[in-house]
Amino acid sequence: MPAIRVIIAEGKEDLIVKVSDEGGGIRRSNMNRIWSYLFTTAEPSILENMLIDSNPRDFDTASPLAGLGYGLPIARNYARYFGGDLTVMSMEGYGTDSFIYLPRLGDKNSVV
């Protein structure tokens, strides 16, 4: 499985988290649909195996919600709820970069 890289950057306005993979990317024709609940690019055989697994595991490749189209829409809604955003840039045939922007609550000199 290709490596996943995470970079965290602190800007003057935002904290930015970049998550990058080389997992093959997302087709450009699917990019608008990734924000729709229940949209998935998972292979049907993977989904079938999850349904018949009598011992589902969490935080695993066989996670009950993996590939079911909930992760990106929920993550973007949480980011927006907290005043930020989630964007995705993908190159089909190579990989995907996701950016989570969250507003800073103050600076390190702020009195708490």
C-alpha cells in the first residue's frame, strides 16, 4: 500500500493539514460527486464482503463505513462548522491531496 503523508502548517489565519496519498487518484468526472453522501468509488466486491462479514472491525480496511461515502461529506461539514473548509485535489492515475483549513483561535501570546 502506498504511503500517506501528512503535513501540518501554521499560518497567520489558519492551521492547515495536508493529507497526500499515491493511491491512484479520483477521476475528474467524479470530483463533484465526492461531496455527496453514499457516493463511493469502492469496488462492489469490497462492499459485498463488508456486508457479509459477521465480525466487522473498526479502524481497519474492513471498517463498516470505509468506502460508503460518508467520510468526505462529514469531514467537510465539520470543518465548515468550525469556520474552515476541506478541499480535495486529485490526479487520476497518481494520487490525491486533501487540505483541511481551520481558523486559528489566537496566537501563542494570547492570555488564556
